[in-house]
Amino acid sequence: MSLQNKTIVFIGAGNMGEALIRGLLATKMVSPSRIIATDLRANQREFLAKTFGVRALEDNTAAVDAADIVVLAVKPQQMGEVLADFKPAMSESKLVVSIAAGVTTARIERELGGRTRVVRAMPNTPALVGAGAAALAKGAYATDDDLVAAESILGAVGISVRVEEKLLDAVTALSGSGPAYVFLVTEVMIRAGVAAGLDEPLAKKLAIQTVYGAGKLLVESGEEPASLQRKVTSPGGTTEAALKVMSERKLGEIFTEAIKAAEKRSRELSGS
Ligand SMILES: NC(=O)c1ccc[n+]([C@@H]2O[C@H](COP(=O)([O-])OP(=O)(O)OC[C@H]3O[C@@H](n4cnc5c(N)ncnc54)[C@H](OP(=O)(O)O)[C@@H]3O)[C@@H](O)[C@H]2O)c1
């Protein structure tokens, strides 16, 4: 399904909704006149209308009434109320794309009734700078065309991959929560740099650029992480000394355990 001539409605235009609107408009696949955003906050609606030239409404039902595609970008705990609110305006001709963590396609289908076509996505916060990683899964009634449409929307703010819905808990644990792991490692590196004698602003500048540069190198070189690691690790050198400590302290096991815990928590939260 091409996005051209489709009206896309964002229910909830906070961090993620706004990032998606910005990304979509930047691709020029959709014109501002084809986007409607709803948000509870009047100042956010004013900001969206002024900044992007989109229509910004308070009334979810009126917005969904005009929609071909409804993107659900409210917090998971707001979902029940929001679905009940716009249900009267729903029909099977409208595709629902949800980015709410832990809200299953089955729940959305059940609460909206009928044979609602739902695609569920798990994005991550680097979407805010156009470098997101999202995984998408379709519900019982969504078609491959619907997945393509959802990919076009999420693809405007990064990469997207397709998975079976049962794998979204693992995706949540890896790439959904993943930015936090990298931020933590960055913070730890800054503190370690200070402990090694650098002043804090300098340690911060070097650590942040190192994380950015390493990520960019991974993406742009297309090389395996292990191969890039070997390239900076000369025998008997400084990197080898550091990696030996990490291996002895079982950093790999810590990450494996941590991601397993996140996956388990995601399953508990989504009831899957
Ligand atoms: N941020 C992430 O890293 C991330 C990653 C993956 C998935 N997600 C998912 O993305 C979704 C949105 O997250 P976010 O960080 O963008 O949240 P957010 O900034 O809180 O955005 C949600 C927006 O929806 C508005 N809203 C609440 N109830 C509404 C209603 N009935 N009608 C219309 N708008 C309503 C909220 O207004 P108020 O502020 O007034 O409540 C808020 O502006 C969440 O479900 C989250 O699970 C987020």
C-alpha cells in the first residue's frame, strides 16, 4: 500500500508521534495536508500545526473518521481509553499501526472489534534523530500490503524489520531498551576516564564521540563487530588488556542475563 493519497492520523503526538511526523514529511512521501495529529495538550497541537503545517485536533473520533491509516502513539496505559474513544469511527477499511510497547495486536483487534487490520511496531528512541531500529509484526487480519505501509511510516525514522509477533518481546529487550544499555556504558566509560585522570568534560566529550564513531563505523563499514574489534586489538596491547578484564568479569554473561530479564519483563507486561 503506497502512502500517497492516504490520510495518516497520529493519535498521540508526543516524542514518538512527533518524530514520525517529522520523518514522514522529510521523505516527501506524504504532504502535510494528509496528516492529522491529535494530542491532549493544546500547546502541543499548536506547535504541530505551526511547525509542520499538519492539522492538529483534540477530537480523536473526528480524526479517525478522516483516516486511512491510524497510528497509535499514546502511552500503553492510555491505550484502553483511547481505543474506546475512537472505536465508533473505525471501519475495516482503516489500517491501525500501533507503536505502544506491550500492547498486543489481539488486544487492539478485540477492543476495536470486527476484523480490524493491525500492524504492531516496536521502535526505539534513536528514531528521534532518524536513526531508529523498529521491528514490525502483523495481526490476524492485516495484509502484506499493510506491512509495507507500516514499513514506509517507520522507515521514515530509521530501519525496520519484520518479525513474528511473539518475537517482539525479544526485540523490546534488545533494540527497544538497547539505547539505555549504550547510554549506561557511555556513563561508565566517562567515570572510568575520570578515574584514569581525565577531567570530566573531556572524558565526556571523548566517550560520547567514541560511541557515536563506533556505531557509525559499524553501520558504514558493514564489517562484523568481531572483525572491527580484532582490528583495534593488537596482541599484547592496551585494548587487549581492557578486553581481558571484561572477559574475566564475564561482561558477555551480564548482557545475556540482562536482555533475558528484559524479555521476561516484556512478556509479563504484555501478558504474552
Ligand atoms: N519513547 C520510546 O523509547 C519508545 C520506544 C518504543 C515504543 N514507544 C511507544 O511509543 C508510544 C509513545 O511514547 P512517547 O514517548 O511518544 O510518549 P509521549 O511523549 O507521552 O506521547 C504520547 C502523547 O499522547 C498524548 N495522549 C494521551 N492520551 C491521549 C488521548 N486520549 N488522545 C490523544 N492524545 C493523547 C499524550 O498527552 P499527555 O502528555 O497530555 O498525556 C502525549 O502527548 C508509547 O506507547 C511507547 O510504548 C516508545
